[in-house]
Amino acid sequence: MTRRLLPAPAVQGTVRVPGDKSISHRAVILNGLAQGTGRVTGFARGADTLASVAAMRALGVTCAFESEETLRIHSPGRGALHPPAGPIDCGNSGTTMRLLAGVAAGLEGRVELDGDASLRRRPMDRVIQPLAAMGARCAGRAEGRFAPLVIEGGSLTPFRGRLQVASAQVKSALLLAALAADGPSELEEIAPTRDHTEIMLRAMGAPLDIDPPYLRIAPAGLTPVDIAVAGDVSAAAFWLVAASILPESELFLPDVGLNPTRTGVLDALWAMGADIEVSARRSVAGEVVGDLRVRSARLSGTEIAGDLTARAIDELPVLAVAAAYAQGTTEIREAAELRVKESDRIATTAAGLRALGVAVEERPDGLQIVGGGRLRGAPLDSYGDHRLAMALAVAALGASGDSEIGGDTAVAVSYPAFWSDLERLSHAAG
């Protein structure tokens, strides 16, 4: 599908972004390992998270939506889960596949994990190798590097070692497998990554000790919990950038998750001069939540590297859009992980911005963007990547002339209402 994108003078109003996708995945998977019933309110009902719901159902967990965003999960407990006869379809969701690999390693029997063409291109050896070191029998395409994956679990030894990539998905998979090991495990992170799994595990009674960069966890059962999911800061990022770059804009975003491991996008925009206020900061189920208000501002180029890159990895495409509208040069470095997302986000972001007339230099691990020029409308391609589709839509708002974007339905992966929210907020400004 192709969507026409019209320039907008401003965006104004209130927008409530979908529930946090990362937390929603973990809420259904971890409650699915706990014996009993838990409810998740504010569940992010996108294609990716629904893949996790379907996966847990395939293992024997009862998952029922009591309303559009309230999910009831009833599980017989990890010991009573049973692998299905056929493959579990993870769709386009790397989180589903990698976390389910950790779950499968702790189950008796054979679990096959598969996904769509995009997911089959994403590296899985980063999780398969440490699970194999724990004693799980793992097989995959191209020497275990790619899906479909076959995992036969059961008797696991503890994991003790340093993670080879800075990945919350890999860390989470190993923590879930460690719950079924025959002794305590110890993981060492090479860089801080989002800690939603750790927060949830502790809330569910897991014996988890955190002494950065080390995590120590002993085998245990889990107790189900009710979880209220705050708005996804990764979804909020598109509106933060849109309001920053369009004159006379102002948006209010209530109830957004502000976990410190996820707020790199705020720090990067503040470094560029963005006018973003945080209010009503509070704790909800161990997660920091707050309200955001953003107004248009004159942005300047900056450097995004190191820890900031790690804490803003999913938001880098839309931060590249902010850089295109900022005065001066922005450097995005140490972001090679973008090469193995739903698309090669370094290459596809660069291609989209170049089509709009932005001076971009692609680097092996990032981008150099010279901002301040006038963007012009152009034909664009999402490459089937939800975050790229939304980032380029934001870029097109301030361009001279109309744009078209192919593959607009990709937004359903994480933000099904994005296009309707975009039309409403831009019309409110007109």
C-alpha cells in the first residue's frame, strides 16, 4: 500500500501513545510462565505483541482479551507447558522469537520457532549459542544463525559468562532459561540495556540480584502479577520530533514510560535544544511514568554515541529526522546494531533522507547528517519497517511538496493508529 503524505504547518493537541511494546511482550510471556492468573492493562495490541500472545497460547497458556487493551493470562505454570506439534509463528517479532527461545530451552520437548521473511534474516546465533552452552540442543538455518530454529530443552546447566552483544532480548532469554537451570546463573552485560525483564522478574518473586554489570539469578517459579503498561516512549518519539521541527506546534503526551534505560531519545533531543517538559513523574509497578509536553524549538546538531546510542537504539531513525531539520551536523555513531533490525536501518534511513534532499553520509556504524536545508517531497519506501515508515512520515511533514510512502501498513507492527493520529493532530493545527 502507498500513502500520500501532505506537508503540515504544525501538530497540536493531545495524543495517548500505545502501551509499551517491550513491556507488553514480557508481561504475557512471564505471566505465561507463572502458575495462576494475571491481567495486563494498557496492552500494546500490535502485530508483534499479538505474536507473543499466540506463541504462549500455543504452549498451553490461556490468553483472553477482556477489552481492547486488557489481557487476562491464566497459566498452569512452566512445568505444565507443552510444545505444540507444529512451529510457533513469531511473525515479524524478534522479541517474541528470542525470548521464546529462552522459554523453550527450559521445557521438555521440541519447540520450533519460525517467522516471516524479514525475521528469517535477523541474527539468532547471539541467543542460540549461549543457550546451547547451557545444554539446550539448538539447530537453525546456516549453522544456527537464522530461523527457523529448533530447540530441545530440559536439563540446563547455569549460565556463567559475559554477553557478547548489548541486547536486552538476549539477556532476557538467558534469564528466562536460567529459571529452569540446575543452579544459579551469572550474566555480565557489556553495556546497560533496557531492564523491563529484571523489574518484572523481581515483581514476580524471582531471586534476582543486580550488581551492574552483573546479574545473578537462581532457578525458581514465578508468581503472576497484574501489570499496568504505560505509553511507549519509542512511539512518543515520533511526536516529540514532529512537534519540535514544525513551527507553532505543541503536543501533550500523558502517561509515557520513562524507564531510564529507554530515555536516550529525550536526552538526545534535549542536547539538540528541544523544548520538552516532564511532569507528574511517578512509579507504576516499578516503572517510571510521566507526562510530556513538547513545543517547537530551534534544534542544533549534536553527537549521539556510546551509552546514548544504546539507550536510543530504536529511536535513531526519527532522531536522524530531527538532525535533518537541525542547524549544523549530527553524528550518530556506535549504532551497527541498526544493520540487523527489521531493515538495515542505517541504509534505509539514509536512503529515505537523501530522497527528501538531505545531505547524509552512511558510515559502517552510523550516519553523518548535515541539517538545516529545505526538505522536498519525494517518493519514499518503508522497506516493511514500522519505525522507518513513521520516521519518514514525520520527515515529510515539514517538506515542501507532497510525498508518498510505500509499505504504509508496516506501522501495524507497533502503532496501528499512527496514521489516524497523524491526520488528527495535523488537522487540529490547521
